[in-house]
Amino acid sequence: MIDNPVNRMLQAKEPDQQCNHSSDIMTPTDTSWKSQGLFTSEQVQILLCLFQSMINGSPISKPKITSTLEEDIDGRPLLQKFTLAQIVNRLKYERKHKREKQKRVYK
């Protein structure tokens, strides 16, 4: 057996040979609805309205996001459909997008 995990991974295998090594390359298989994290335009608008200050530059706070979404009738379904990490990432994306848009205007 080859001791180096990289060599073992890259070693040519016969078509009918089965792989039982934990280091073998596996393709991602998680395709659940939660992992896709696709926000509709309506959901994005809800986030833009509720978290305008965070998008404009105030700190992105997970407890504040959670409490704001729990208190808002339109925000509650977002907490059920998406993970907090997905929501934070979307807010960071919107912040970055806004900054890039402003840079283009000033050039």
C-alpha cells in the first residue's frame, strides 16, 4: 500500500476496482433545499428593508438579525427557510454590492 495519501488518491485504478479509502475524492451530494440558499427577489427586498443600516456599514450582528426577523411578520419565514449563516452572507453580499456600485458612480 502507498503511504503518501496524495499518491494513494492519484493512483490509477482499474475500472472495476472499488475504492475503500477515506481519502478518495467524493463529489458533493448535499442538494437539500436549505443548502441551495436561493433568495427570491421578494426575500431580498425584505432583507434590504429590515437591515438597511447593516448594509450601509453598521456591524452585522447575528443576535440583532435573529431578533429583528423574529419580530417581523415577513421576516419569520426567512429564519425558517435559511440558516443564519446564509442570511449573514446575503447581507455581506448586499453590502459589498452597494459599495461596488458607489465606486462605479464616483469614477
